[in-house]
Amino acid sequence: MVQKSKPPAAANEPERRGEPKRRGRPRAYEPEIALGKALDLFRRQGFAATSLDDLSEATGMNRPSLYGAFGDKRELYIKSYQRYREEARAAMVEIFRQEMPVRQRLERIFASALNIYLSGETGPRGCFTVVTAASEAVSDPEIRAMVLDGLSELDKAFTNCFRRAKEKGELPESADPAVLAQVASSTVHSIAIRSRASVSRKDLEAIVKGAIDVMVGVKG
């Protein structure tokens, strides 16, 4: 019987004892900054039209680094959507919490929404939920659950807003806070779509004013 020869020691032991094991180059990027770049790209192009090469160029990370930091493209998309929702929530939460007349609250909420939707270096980016995530929700249960959760969260916030206004006598007894909340949320979604189509801020603000007049009455 012919015995198999053992491979040279150098082939099996590329490292000398006592030397630290190499694990590639250290990270030369900031994960939060890279995620922000990915978010910008997904908001501008959507999921399907964004390739790994696009993401690599935008973040300055090669494919192995992207996978190592965020997972595959779908996982990066979901992390980007989560980041978007956190930032949007942070921009709105204090407005919903502070005490102020209902009309002023609505004006500030919609103004904040327009600031988000009209931002972007290459043009208005609209709302991640409405413009891109809603499309992916058709075939992806996890993204669909996130979209529905986001819509429900907004409806609940507006419902509380109108309930407080009714309790303070700013709305008539016949007012239904849940129905008014759906009207307010629908207005948010409408201006998100229109902003992406480059409708001017002036025209969007006119839509907002009309919607507020319908919800709380024409300002005297």
C-alpha cells in the first residue's frame, strides 16, 4: 500500500505561532454612514433598479464587505427602511406630543413631511413607504408587515391628535377622530407621491391647506 505523503508544513500552517491571525483589511467605513448612503440610493431608485454594484459604489464598500456588514441586498433594503422610519418618527414625534391648537399641529406635521419628501441632492425623493416599500410589499411578507405597521402607526398618531382636539372643544361632537385620521394619513400619502413627481412646494402646500380646512374647518 502506498501511503499518502503529508503536505508541507507551510501549506497547512501559513501562520507562525504567536502571530495574530489575519482577517483581511480593517473596516475603513462607518456603518451608519454607509447605511445612510444605501438608504438614499434605495429611495431614489427603488429595490429592483438598485444593483449591488450601485450599492458598492454609493457606500464605497466592495461586495464582500457589504455582505459582512449588512447581509444580502434584501437585508440591506430592510435595514434602510428601518432607518428611514426611525428618522421620520424622530422628526414627527415631538410635534405630536407638544400641546398646541389642532390646526397648528397639522400645519407643522405636514410641513415636516414636505421637508422629508422634497429633500434630495438629485431631486425630490418622496416617502420610502409609499414610493418603494409599498411595491415590494406585494411579494415580500416581511416588508408588507413593516409597511402595514407604519401605516397603522401614523393612523394611531393622527387619531390621538384629533381625539385630544375633540376633548378640548376644537372639533364638533359629531367629529370622528378615526375617520379624520385616515383623511390626514391619506393626505400625507398624496403629497408624498406628488412630491416625487416634482409638484412644486407651493402647490403641495395648497393641497395641505385645503385638507386641513376639510378636517378642522376653514380658518376664520
